[in-house]
Amino acid sequence: GRGSGEVTPSHPRRVPAAMTIAGSDSGGGAGVQADLKAFAAFGVYGTSAITAVTAQNTQGVTAVHEVPIDVIAAQIDAIVSDIGADAVKTGMLASVPVIETVVARLAEHRLTQLVVDPVMVAKSGDQLLRVDAVETLRRQLLPLALVVTPNLPEAEVLADRPARTDAEIRDVARAIHALGPRYVVVKGGHRDAAEAVDLLFDGERFQEFRAERVPTVHTHGTGCTFAASIAANLARGRAVPEAVGAAKEYLTAAIRAAYVVGRGRSPVHHFHRLWGSFPQQQRKE
């Protein structure tokens, strides 16, 4: 629900709004911080319901504190009752109670433009989803999703089968689609190939989104940014295939323009369209 879109002297016309329900990354490169940057880059007003506070930088996660479920629910209710959400993106939902709480609020508010990034492990290898929560994510959250965006390791867990060959990846997409989401995007970033190929499946047709692979390890926040970019485009009224294509193009350019942050895996450059690229010596190759 969005509430009224009417214009009054004190209340200008509403802009598209998107909500992220995810964990906070204190280093600013992933999680809620990356999502809000991606929303802003597409001209969408961003709101956030924080599910966990992580102590994190470009080198790893050193602490995680889950937000109480009543506070998570209250954040979602506060946003929807006033600002509304044209699209929603979920990220880190660490435990069964958190997933169940988010599912209940999404259903209560009839929020259907939902992009689920099934976050399981951080780029640093730190576990962000408890093993016992995977089944809850499968059974309760995925049926609400308009789009789900697993990378290959996440897709293998969700489908409970390998995803190494082209045929296996298509089988995995079919298996995940059978869990209830209307669209599945199996991301190809983990494959060792000249191109990064993301595969979109709508239950009937497959569509490939190809981009030149950028040779870099500085990809902190790519999964969050991709899913948030899809949500931003949905909030702006685009259909899913167009939203995925726009997100892919944006993310590829953001990876290519990444610059030095910290001493580990640098994040992507969310505002490459606004700031432009930095001089070569300042960039991470």
C-alpha cells in the first residue's frame, strides 16, 4: 500500500519509493547501505527496516546482532503506514523468527513487488543465514516473491542440487521456480567464464543477460546492489525483464568503476553515473 498520491501545497507529488529489509553493513559497502545507494542511483526514495547490525568492513564480519523481531515489524509498519513501498527488497534475514516476522508483515500489507536476495554467506565467507532457516526461507518467503536472485552457491542450496553446467543451471532455476516465486534470476558471477551470464526464468521461458566479466575481486555488495536495483526499477514501473536488464547494466558499470575503500574487497561504485570514474591510480583493478 502506498497511501494517497495527491498533491497539496505542503506535500509534493510522491516519488517512487522502495523499502529494503536487510542487515546493516557498518562498512557501507553491502546490506542496507548498498541498497539505499542503489535506490538513490535510480531516482527512487529509499527506506529501510534493519534486521541485524553487523560489525563489518571490506575484510570481513566481526560481529552480528539481530534486531528484536518486534522492532523489525515496527519498522516495516511505520514505513508502510506513512511512506508506502512501491517495491520491497529483502536481504539478510538471519533466523527463522526474523523470516517469519517479515513474511507476516509483507502479507499483512499486501506488498507484492518483492525481490528476495537469499543472502546466506558474505563475500568474506561469513555465514549470514542460519542453516535451520533455509527451509523457512524456501517454504514461507519464496512463495511471496516476485523475483528471487540467488547466486550459484545459493541456488544450489535452495534447489538442493548442483548447478555447474548450463543444463544443471536451468534445472536449478526450474526447481526454485517451483517453490513459488514468479521469476528466478540465477546469477552467473561465480562461474569461470569470459562473460557473466545471468539467467532469468519466468516458469516458461529462459532469458539470458550477458555482460563482459570485469577481472576484479573488488565486488563487495554486488548481490545486494543487483537485487536493490531490480527493486528500484520495479518501483519506477518497469516490468521484471526490463528491470533485470537495467540492473545488470548498472551493476556491470559500477563494478568497472570501483575505487579504493579499505584494505579488503572494495565495494562497487554506486554513483558512477553522478561522480564518474576516478583516476586510474585511485581505482581497484
